[in-house]
Amino acid sequence: SHPVEAAPLSEFITGSVDLLKIDIEGSEVAAFAELEASGKMPLISRMFIEYHHHLPGEMHSLSAFLDRLERCGFDYELGAAMPKRPGGYQDVVIRARRKG
């Protein structure tokens, strides 16, 4: 593994965003908590998110993540393939759109 520099997602949102694509390898919960706290979620119209479910050693809650999207005014659709074994790592694709 190689260390990488990280920056808050909100630093990159300086105006309205038509489509935000996210694939951040398990950091979705922290990134979206920061994004909500920054007050920048209303600037985003649509999102395409690759959510990493059941990553080894991680305690993420897909339901809490989806609740955040709903709380921030988004509707969503989900797509996912079953993991190769029960409880295994799974990519969940979330297509979100601002309600209204």
C-alpha cells in the first residue's frame, strides 16, 4: 500500500454540480458526513456512487448511508451483484438524484 494525500470533498465543490461520481474505496461514510456538515450537499444535482459494502475490517452501514442521502434531499436507485460468498465484499452502485 502507498500513502496518499487526502482532502475534504467539500473543498472541491465551489458551485453547482450537475453530476458527482464517487469511487473512494471505502471512505464513502466519512466523505459524505463531511460533505453534509459543510452544507454543500444542496449544490449537487445527481450522483453516481460506488459504495463498498462489507469491506474487511470496516463497520459501515449501508442503511445509515442511504438515510443520509434521503435526509439531504436525494432519491436513489441501487444496483449490486451478490458477493461470491455470504458476508463477502460487495460493490453497491447508487444512482442518486435531487428530489423535486
